[in-house]
Amino acid sequence: MKATDLAFNQALGIQDAPAGAAHLLEMPFSGTLQNHLGTLHAAAQFALAEAASAECLQRHFGNTVGEVFAIVRGVEVKYRKPGTGDLLAFGTLDEATQKNFLHELTTRNHSTAVILIDLKDRAGTLTFHGKFDWFISKKFPPAP
């Protein structure tokens, strides 16, 4: 399942980035996402970042791990500048996830992953930086 398939993300207007783009997802600026200051609400930015962290996991490991159960278990967030326009979500795996994730999932049937997310407007201004800690375990077929 893609992050953009979830009804909540669709309600926020979260979309896939165009093919070949450096970012993962986009969220257009709209009146329904504004806070009392007329900038993007912190909760809307958080939702985009969480969706992008899931999309980053899916793009890096989705074709190699099979069916898994994945859930966010911790987040560190820093809001940098007010969001005043469309936001683009960029995601990367931290170094330990790059090195250890597949081995741990294969040998222990569960692992953790840390995804680093930056949200930027179209001018490149960083509005949000987040660190999303995921717990992932293999799904096993039900017993007969």
C-alpha cells in the first residue's frame, strides 16, 4: 500500500512526487491546512512527514522484504520556518538502517528503521526536519 492510498492523506491533498523527482511526496498549500497565522498547520506538516517516512521505507525495501507489519514507535521533530506554500517531502535512511535493516529482518524476523525527513517549499526553504523510528516485523501466513 502506498502512503497516498490512505484516505487521511488523500484528505490532506498529499500526492506522489512527479516521476524522476528528488522528493517523495507533495502537499499543496490550501486554506483548509492553514493555522491561525495563515501558514501551514504543524499537524498537516507532521502528517506529510509521517507519510513520506512510510513511502521512503516502501521505496527502499518494499520489493525485497515481502509482507511486513510496520508501525512508527517514536518521532523527533524540529519545525524550522513557517510553511507558506506547497511542501515537498524528502526522505533518507539513516546509516544504521542502510547497513543493518535487511540482515536483522532476515535473521530475527523483525528490525527497526530510522527515516530522516525534510520538508521544503518549492524555493528550497526547510520548514521541518524529522526523525521517524519504525518497528517492522515479518508477517507470517496464518496457521492452517
